[in-house]
Amino acid sequence: MENIETKLREEAKRLLLEKKADVIIGYEKGTLPLTATPCFITIPEEADKLVWNDLCTQNLAKFVHDLITAHKNSQKRVKPEDRKKKVIGIVARGCTTRSLIIHLQERQYARDEIYIIGVPCTGYVDGKGLKVAISGADIVEGSIDGGQIKLKTSDGDKSVALKDVLSDSCKTCRFNNPIISDVMVGQNAPAMNHDSEYNEVNEFEKKSVEERFAYFTKEMEKCMRCNACRQACPSCYCPTCFVEQSQPQWVGIGENKTDTQVFQFMRLYHMVGRCVDCGSCVAVCPMGVDLRKFLKKIDKDGWELFGNRAGSSMEDMPPLGKYDEHHDKEEFIFNP
Amino acid sequence: MEKRLIKKDALAGIAKKMAGDFLVWAPVKKEDNILFEPLQKDAEPFFAYLNSKNAPKNVFFPHTETLIKYTRTEKGMVFSEDENKAKDAVLFGVRSCDAHSFALLDMLFDQEKYKDGYYIAKRQKTTVISLACVKPPYASCFCTSVDGEPVSSEGADILLTDIGSDYLVEFVTPKGEKLTKYFGDTKADAASETRKTEIVAKAKDAIKSKIPAHEVKPILDKNFDNPFWATIHGKCLACGTCTYLCPTCHCFDISDEVKGSDGVRLRSWDSCMFPMFTKETSGHNPRTSQKERWRQRTMHKFKYYVDNFNAIACVGCGRCVMSCPVNIDIRKIVEDISKL
């Protein structure tokens, strides 16, 4: 990891010095123990802040979309010949590159507007899961060494195996190495346990409709409508979310059970062929809503019905983004 | 002031007994979260907690609240009050920082100029029982920097302090004294009070995280346009986690929801972090980006509230610090401002 970190910093410095990128989006050390947080490097000297470790959680593709959109808006009133191009450098692991692919397939920006620094990934720590593993104690200090997380907590010293507290998305990740990149830092990481990626969904599918709905209801009752899931999601980039539209108003503003369910399932269905299972929505949720169960079902359907895994290649267009007679299963589309 | 002693294991029983008589809000363990919720029959309150996930402000200032109901008729609008009238209630076991937040919210919702009937009704009917932090729960707690203390009766009607084998029960206000019958009849002795004094000092010393909260006010007065404001928000997701979990954040929105002839007017939490915040009907928003929103959040807590009420609108609970998905740390922001 340290070796990758050194190379990553060198690469970021080089890109900024050679003006191949205007900004590098990466991770830096956080202010709380055992955390890393997104950062934006614009001057080469700051590249030494960059870290790459098991604590880098967020899918940074979200920020690529934000920055490019903001830049394009700022250029709107500039004469076409005077418009500046901005290149966003991004530290990207497998899932991040999948999100970038989705952005590119959905023509949100051009390939040459981004510079991808690919990094191998062995998964990130699920912060909430780690808390549960230490019975909710407060983490005062922590370090990761040889697959063990060593902690000084309000409840005394503790040790937790890293593999036990990886995010669920990471444990069964199929694409932990970058799918596309402009430069790769470090060797590809070994595969994760992707054969069991649908185990939980398979179990869930066996339940009755009533049981599944009861689970959905229970999970959605935790939601406090802070929108963190939507805000963290690289695929949630609508300029105005349907939740905030008022003419017509699709969803009530308050903490109404049905409104919350509508918000969540509409968001879930907007993820068909667009969810890369990066786990960011789950990681940011302050209340611990199990969004992944439903997203993974959508992912499974996308694979089984349309042979598509979101953002798994530039060529493989998402099922709702392609229309041709060779792929549409339903005959009525062409012979109504 | 009436002071008594109760055995430590008696606490849950007292909360449950009260719950038989009126609405009791208590910390409850729900899966991995500790939340303040109405204590249901047969439910166990969970007092061995560090602090709750959500701030208990929702007891007085719920996420969503019906202000009025109305029906359109041929004779015009017919209004009806919401049937959810404030009931006698007890908020059992809040931390000192959260009790402090009620004193701060009172300044706004119950001031000379404006009286918020909805808030005041619930506040008056609710007795607040604080469970002091004899051992500060988190390394990120910073109550002592924002006029708070881990063991404090500010905002509380009854204060419970763990003094070893017993809880020292102090009935701080007349409202608190009305509940003495639930706390047995063992009078507190001088020794237990001495013990408490020691504990208070020790707990205060144990708060290691400090911020220059008072120092930043004069700096904020002069730095509305400082380039510093462009350095906080880059990674902000614009979610409402910090403001929704905050014990003192109190911005709200009022909206009407109408179905056919029936309508309700709702008040619900708003958040300065939302892009919709202060967006006007015309489509214009005076706060054009997350930069202005972050300035608003910081200014509101450390300048505007001080201007208006001579108090900092932060109690140092650290919820926003711990729950921010991208680790935007208000402690660092205040620290950075102090160096401007």
C-alpha cells in the first residue's frame, strides 16, 4: 500500500506539473482515527497529502461529475473560442471506474476531460460495521497492520480482523481493479469473493412478498430523508431530483412513511443498469438503512435478464440505454 | 434543592414506571442505533449508551409537524387544529450537552418577540431528566469549549449523576420536583455531594478536544468575504446529516400538502446544506453554492446566534463530526477561522 501511495503522489505531482490535469481528486487522512476523506489537489506540493488505503471509502466519480458540470456552467457565457477545457484527474479503483464509464456512456463528459489514475483495491472498511464489531465503543486511536485493525477504544484495547469489517460491497466485489485508466499505479489486486455476490439476494428472493415488503418497510422507517445516499451516488446526478420538484409534487416533504418509501424506491429504480455496488450510499447513510439488498437485486436482474453489469465495459451499454432488435427480448417493441 | 439517591439498577424500572403514567421518551437500542423514542410497553430503555444517534430535539421540534388542517367548502375554508396536542411527557436520560441544547432552542422559539406555540406547548409539558456524562463518551466531545459541561443541569429539570454505586438525583426545577415520588425516599448525604463535586471536576478534565469557539466571533464579524470560505465545501455532499443530527440546528420549512379539498400545513426540518435552502419562488437563490451554505452554517452557530442571543449555537456533542460522510470537521473549521 505504501508503495502505491508513493507512486500515486509522484503521478499526481507529474500530472499537475505537466498540466495534464487541473485538479486531482483523491483521498487524504481524515481528522478522526481510521478515516480518509476526499480531497482536491491543485498544486503539486500538496500531492503529498494523498493517501491510498483500506479507509478510502467514497466513490470519487461523484465529484468528477460535480466539477465538470460546475466548470461547464461557468463557461456558458464565455465565447465558444475562448472556452477553457478543464481536465479532472481522479484516483480510481474498480467501482469508481465503473461509475466513470456510466458517465461516459451517458455522455456526461468526454473521455479526454478526465485523467484516470487507476489503483488496485482490496476493499474498504465499513465504518458502521467496525463500530458494531467493537460493540459501539468510541475509537480513540487506530491502526491497520497485517490484516488486523488495532484499536484503542473507550472500552479498552481491541483488535478486529480487517477482512471481517470490509464493506459488504467489497467482500464480494467483482471489479476491484480499474476497468479503464490512463495510468495504473501498482499491480492488480487479487480477486475478491465474487462468486457469492448474490447469496444474500438469493436468500431474500426466497422470502414471501409479505416478508420482503415487511423488510423494505422496516428499513425505510430508519430513513430520515437527509439525502446522503442520493448525494453520495455518482449515478444520482439529475440537476433537480424528482423529490425536489414541486410542479407536480411527486413526493411530500415530510417524514411520512409512504413518502420516504416512494423516494427510496424511485431512487432504487433509477439505478437499473447504473448501480456499480460501490457501497457509497450505504457507507454515508447515518441511520444504517440496508439499501444494498435492493440495489443488488436490481443488479442481479440486469445481469440475468440483459446480460449487463453496470459500467463493466465501455462497449456494453446499459439495458435502459440501448434499443435494438438484437437485444430487446420483448418482441412487442418491434412488432407491436 | 431536593436531592436523593437511587440504586443504579433502579433506573430502567423508574423509566418504565413513568411510562405507565405518561409519555416517556428514552434511549432505545434499535438494531445498531441508539435513538430517543417513546418508550413502548415492555420495551427496555438503554441507559448504558454513549450518546444517541439522533439529537433529542425531535421531542420538541419534530422532523415533521402538522400546524393546521383545512378543508375547502362551499362556505369557504374550514380550519381545524391538529389533534396531536402536546401531552404530559418525560424525556428520560439525555446527556448534558443535549439538555444544554434545549436552553439554546428556548432562546429562539420562546423569545419576547416571537413565541412558537407548537414548541412551547411541548416544552412546558415535558420534564427533562438528564443523565450526566461522568466519563465523556467520545474523544471528539468538546462541550467545555462551547459553554457546556459534561455534568451540568443546564436545560434539565432533574439531573442524574452516577456517583459509583448510586445515582445522585437532583431536582433542579419545580417541574422536576413534581416527579420526586418516582425516585424513592433515600435523601442524599453530604458524602454523595462531595463525591459528585469530585466527579464533575474529573469529567471536565477528561474533555480533551478543545476549540476556540469564543475567539472566532470577532473574526467572523469581519470576514464575510474572506477567501477562506471557499476551502470548506469542496467535498461536501450537500446532504443533511450534520444538520439533522445536530441538537441545535432548527431551520424549518413550511409547506402545504393538499389532496382534493383537504389540506395540511406542515412544518418540517430544513437544512442549510440543501441546495433548495433559501431558494426563492422566482428560482433565484441568494446562496448560490455550497460555499455560501457552509458560511451560513458556521456563521449561524458562532456569530449570528451570539449576536441575537449572546450564546453559541453549538453544544459540542460531536455528532456532526462523527457522522459527516466526508469528515468535514467543525472543530477544524473553527480552529482555522481562529487563525485568519
